[in-house]
Amino acid sequence: MKTIFRFLALMILLSGSAQADYRRYCDSVSTNTESFAEERKKGRTKKQVQENARLMAQQRELDPSVLEAWYAEIEWVFSGAQKRYGPVDSRQRRLDECLAREGK
């Protein structure tokens, strides 16, 4: 019986850790979104923001998947539906969307 309780306790801890990890992921995504929206607000084009992201990833020697994720956020920021939102609102909308995907 103790083994079952230990297993259940471990599963609860792991699921809590996974939820915390996913929350950190969503926070990171929304922070990046806010930064890219800030660049849009400053008048930079999507191509300029993408080029800056590419250069930053190259300088930091980041994994190509990071750049791909940044490009996805840049696409989101520059999509027609999102253009009406400022950086802070974009961040919150993206955070809400990301957290909603966790439950699916």
C-alpha cells in the first residue's frame, strides 16, 4: 500500500513540475511576443524584426529551433488580427492562448 501512495505522490509532484515548466514556457513565449510587438510599435517591419532575431540567434549561437519559435511569434504579432493590440495586450493575449492550449 505504501508503494501505491509513493507512486501517486511522485505522479502529483511530476505533474506539478510539468505544469510549472509549461507555465514558464508560456511566460517566455508571451515575453518574446511583447518584445516583438514593441518593435512593431516602433515602426519596424516584419522583415526587419525577423532579421534582428536571426542576427541575435546567430550571435548567441542558439539552436535553430529557437529561431523558428521566434519567427512564429513574429508572425503572430504581425498577423492582421493582432495588429490592433499594443505590446502589453499582445503579451497577455499570447499568454492566455498558450495556457489554454495546456488543457487540450
